[in-house]
Amino acid sequence: MAQTSYDLIVIGGGPGGYVSAIRAVQLGLKTALVERALLGGVCLNWGCIPTKTLLHAAELYHSMKNADKLGLTIKGMTFDLKKMVERSRTVSSRLNKGVAHLLKKNKVTVIEGAARLAGAGGLHVENGKSQNLSLSAKHIILATGARARVLPGLEPDGALVWSYKEALVPDAMPKSLLVVGSGAIGMEFASFFNMLGCHVKIVETLDRVLPLEDDEISTFIRKSFEAQGVAIHTSATVKSLKKAKNSVTAAIESDGGPLKIKVDRVIVAAGIVGNVEDIGLRNTKVKLDGTHIAVDQWSRTDEPGVYAIGDVAGPPWLAHKASHEGIICVEKIAGLEDVHPLDSTRIPSCTYSHPQVASIGLSERKAKEQGHDVKVGRFSFSGNGKALTLDEPDGMVKTVFDANTGELLGAHMAGAVVTELVQGYAIAKTLETTETELMHTVFPHPTLSEMMQESVLDAYGRAIHL
Amino acid sequence: MSVQIMMPALSPTMTEGKLSKWIKKEGEAIESGDVIAEIETDKATMELEAADDGVLARILVAEGAEGVPVNSVIAVLLEEGEDAANLDVPASPPPQAQAPEIKPEPTQKPKTPTFSNGQRIFISPLARRMAEQGGLDLKAVRGTGPKGRIVKRDIKASPKTSHGASPEAAYTEVPHTTMRKVIAQRLSEAKRDIPHYYLSVDCKIDCLLETRKKLNAKASEGKGAYKISVNDFVVRAVALALKQYPAVNASWSDEAVRHYNDIDISVAVAAPGGLVTPVVRQADAKGLGALSREIKALAERAREGKLAPEEYQGGGFTISNLGMYGVKEFAAIINPPQSCILAVGAGEQRPVAENGELSVATVMTCTLSVDHRTVDGALAAQFLSVFKGFMEEPLTMLL
């Protein structure tokens, strides 16, 4: 009979769960991880990784179409959607095996099945293949993740109306597409299909795209998308979908009056809801906050010994947030000193659309709302040598400082490769540098990163290349 | 010719001051009499007025700079028609001065903070700046960052900025104000250098209280209104006693003893930042009503930090009254360069033996601290005896 008693059991093998399990073993906890589907979770199998694989191919294709400008002659370039999708599945599969290997190497017991809390540290695992298991642990971390929010009348049907899952494995390229929701997921799919020649329209309920980003970034991205041929309707809501054999007509209510849009396919990307069902919460004191589990700063639920991390514990819905929450939660459980709650203003956020968006910390508006006197700096890609060599003159870097203390409150970027740049500001925030240290840092030339410094200089009226 | 604006000496004891605020900016036109800056002296915050017309060409001492020596150049004024090329910035600018082209950036001067044993304090740049801005003593802050590094949350949690939220800190360090430094320096000097001795008398003040009651009952309303306090009687009695013994109204210097011509009495007032002593000029020439109104106005301005230098400079004798707090008696430290300070306690009913009989009287103990270099014991005793006479028979103050 296998071990049934653990120091820690993690439910869910996504970026929150598997990272927590590995950290727990590092700290000497006997740890098991229960996963009902695929190790790596949505992120690795149906989210971050496959979308980025597809977007890379689409972006290359998009660049190649303008290759003539660079002195490259490419004739008869086409794409093979099937192959693209296959490659995205291959990458996911490889990483999925990688996670299994990491867990094995770290001696985390991996149990397949759907887990359900059974009270007093008990856990019931239903496994279709073998007999059911009863486990117990001093600590249980719920890392069950989230799934796409289903809106009434906009239920995905797998054929004409897609969720992210169907959108990741299209068998043919639709001629036209309606994306409902302009958060990171919606904007990435819009970008992908648009770059491959599909006519894309976006409908957003709020008054701007990427509503979580700084207003200037939203404005910039909207302009850029529209210049690429994407139609955007903000302050607009899809009321109903009328399906024909191979097309859908969406009835939309907007500030500009009612609107009908006929498209081949619809992608619904209108937020996510936590996976809180069928995990035995009813038998516990665990409280819900909307569709998410309510937790304190150490990820503790109201049930002693039960914790929740990642998407199921609420926004921001980001893999790296889940991983960090997990690490903090486990370190607290293990009794480490020097553990501090996750500071949400230090979590970078990335959107891999074309152009990319990356940000960290407070937007200018939020900073002001919180009572900061701010100094704001901006720098444009058009003033950066490296951006021009890459033929990427469209983009911006904006920085927001507290005028009194020089604290970097936020940084907001749009343009090529910014998702790789934002970590510089993340380090700056963690080390609590002020504008002075950022100004004193030597940035290499020629790089896009030079703009990060110029934006800081601009906030203090000292930009050199402006 | 450009005009150099110096740190003014706003009181005789002022050797340095804090430039608390620049009212005018570089490049602004200024007329003589315009307020250009606020200076925090040892006693109050003062406005610095321009003596000439022109343009404020250069600010050489950053806002917030402390310990700016008196007579050091703090700014340069250009007269009409001059341009910046005419600027003769002082050859050896004060420490806060920057090269003319660079705006002062006081936040860019951090040196690595260290403990007294020379060990480096590990602290994030942001936390260091916040600590500086908040005037926080880093030695009192416990770092909770990696390996004890002091980070922003530690500064925010320290009592100075969060009103005592940190359970770990056993005390709060309040940085010295200019005023506090001056009080410390002058009173230490006084207690160390002046050979103090102390004489106490008990004054029976029942008659005085009765007189006060009658006078106040007759007080008119409006402009001539008054409400005479016991302390006003004390001031009047001291003034008249000093008139009889002018040698008490004196101060010691290494060369000579200075006898003052006027009877100017300093009255100690507890202001928010510390003790202030506004001066009642020629107190012997003023009636109780006038004295009362003047002292009241001075005390109010003192508490608001709005005294002008001429209102607190000088004085030949100080009165400190803690009677209203129920203090029975106390011995005060002399306010240099004066020779005497009278410490006034509370008037309270005490048993009094007189002519072999025990009775009850309202008695107030007054203690005179005396500088033995200027005033010998017999003189001080005579002075105190006359003072006691006035207090016990207030009508004699009319003579």
C-alpha cells in the first residue's frame, strides 16, 4: 500500500501547484501532488505556452510579408495552420513531460485523479482507472486554477463559438472572427488570427482595450490594432448570437446604437472563473469571494490547514503570480523567517499581441488615485536606434515615479520585445531603487533597453534623446 | 553688481539656521521688501525679506538645509540690466551650494549610512531616501528584507511614520529641531557655567486674590477689557522690586557686570516646540491691565511661533510660573545672560503659625535662582523680601 499520510498535499499541477510542491520538498516536507488532467495546467497545455508558440509563427509570417523592405525577397510564402498547431502541441507536450520529470526528480508523489477535501486534513481522490484513495495531510494547498467564464447566450459550442481551447486548435483559418473581450487573452487571439489574414473584430464592454493597463497604453494599442485592420468596438456588449451553418451573427449594443456583426467564428475571452466545484469545499469553512476562494495574505483560507493559491484564489490571473504565491505559502507553512506577502505592485503583466504590452506596478491614474504626486516619463521607440534597426519604430515606454520619494510606482511598455524588458523594472522595484539608481545604471548600446532609462530620465526632465 | 543674500542673524544667540522654505524661485523678479524665504531660527520661523530690487538669479542653499551658518551666502540677486554672466558666485560656496548650472538636488547626496561602530547599514535606496525625508534614525529601524536589509515597509512601519505601529521598537527618536538644539545648548551652558544659588519665600496671597477679584469684577468689556491673573501681579511685583534693587537687573560678562537701564521682564511660555521667553518692555511703567493684555498677546503669538525677534530678544529677568499645574515649588535654570529667574509655584491653602496661633492662609512659594557672580546673597534676599511685600500687600504696588 502506498503512503497515504503527508506533510503537504497540493491539489492541481499547474504553475502554482507544481512549483509549490517542489519548494515544499526542498524545505523537507513530505509532499504529494494530485492532478486530474495534465501536469503543467492550463498555462503550459492550453494557455501561455501554446499561444506563444502560435504567436511566434504568426509574427514571423507577418514580418516576412514586409521582408522586401529589409532587402529580403520571399516568393510564394504561405503558412500551414495544421503544422503550426501541431508544433504548439509538441512544445506543450515536451514541457508537460518536463514537469513530470521535475516532480519525480524532487521526489514529489504525483497522484492522478480528482481530489476532494474530506475534512480534518483528509482527502479523497477519485481515479477512474484504479480504486479510490484516501489521503491525509497536515496542510493542503488548493491550486485548482480557473476556466473561461461562460456568458449566457455566448456558450462555446466547439464549432462556431470557441473558448480559448478550441481557438488553440483551429482546423481551418476563418475568414472573419469576432473576439469578445479585450483582455490579454482576447488581444492575443485577435493578433494571431489578424496576422494570418483573418478579418478580426473586437468587442469590449469597457471603454478601452486592455482595461487593466495604463490609459496611454490602451490608446496606443487600439491605434496600432486599427492600423493593422482590426475593428474595435468599446463600450459595447454582445447581446446574442445567431448561428447559421457556417457563420454567426452577433447582435451588439453599444454607445453608438445597436450593431450587427456577421463572422465565421466567435472567440469568447470574457474573463475566467475559479475551479471551486467538486473539491469538497462544502464540508469546510472555506469561504468564497465571487467565484474565487477567499484567502489572507499568506494564502490561508478560513479552514485551518487549507490554503489556496493562483487563479482559484483570485486575480491577477498570471502563472508567475501563482508560482510566487505558492512559494510564499509553502515557506510560511515550513516556518521560514524572512517571508513576506506578495506585493501585487511587483507582479509584471505581459500581453504577447503585436505589438506586445508589458507593465508592472501602478498606472498613472491609479497612482494619482492613491494620492501620489507623480513624475511621469515617456520615451518612444522612434527615438531608439535599436528599434529602428529592427524596423520596429512603433512603441513606447512610460514610467511613473512618486515625486516625493523617487519610488518607481509603475512602468508601462508597448512595442517589440517589451515582455522581455519588463523584468528590468521588476528587479528595480524589488531592490527598491529610486530614479537615481536607474539613472546611474549603465544600459548597453544599442538595445531597446536604453529606452527604459530614457523614460526615467524624461520623468525628471533629463532625457538625452528626446 | 550682483547682490549677495546672506543668512541673517535673527537673534543674538543665532549662529546657524535652517532654510525651511524658498518663497521665490530662481529667475523671479523681486522688489525690496518681498518675502523671499522662510528661515527657522532657534526661536521661531522668520520671513526673510529682500533688501534690494532685482532678479533672484541663483539659489545656493537648498530648501530644507539645516545648520546654514549666519552670514553665509544663500542666494544671489541680479540688479536690473545685469545678466547671469555678471554673477560672482562666492569663491568658497557653503556645503549645500551646487555648481550654478545644476539645480540643487538635496536628495542626491546620500552617503552610505553606518552604525556608530562603522559597520554598514544595509538599506534599499528608496528606504534610505524615505528615512532621510522623514528624519528617521536608521539605528532604530529593524530591517526585514533579505538578511536584515531595511526596506520600504520597515520605514513605513517605524513609529515615526506610522504613529507607533511597530511593536518591536522600544522608543521613538524625534530629530532635534533648531529650537530644541538651542534650548539644550544654552541651558547646559547656564547650568554648567553659572554658579546658581536658590532662595525661597512663601508669599501669603489672600489679600492679592481679594484685590484681583475686585479688579476683575470691575473689568469693562471691549477694548479696555482685562482679566488679571496672579502671574500679572507677579510680573508687576518683580518690576517694582527691580526698580528698588537695580543691581539685580544685570548680567555677567568676562569684562564687566552690565546693569540694564530698562526693566524688561522675560516671561516663560510653553510653546509646542519648546520654551519661549517673550519680553515685557519697561514693565515697571505699565499698570496691571496693560501688563495683562500685553502678556496675553505675547504668549499667544509665542505659542503660534509668530514672535518677531525684537519680542523675545533681550530682557533682564525671567519669570517662570508652573503654579497652574499644581507645582508647589521648583528651582529654575537661569536664562543667560540674565542673573535671576523667579520660579513661581501654586497658591494653595496651608496652615500658618503666626504670633503663636495657627491659621489657614493661601500661600505661594517663589524660588529665585541667582547668579552669584553678579548678585550676592544679601542683595537677592532684600530683593525677594520687597517682592514678597508687594505680593502680600498688593495695594503698596500703587505707591
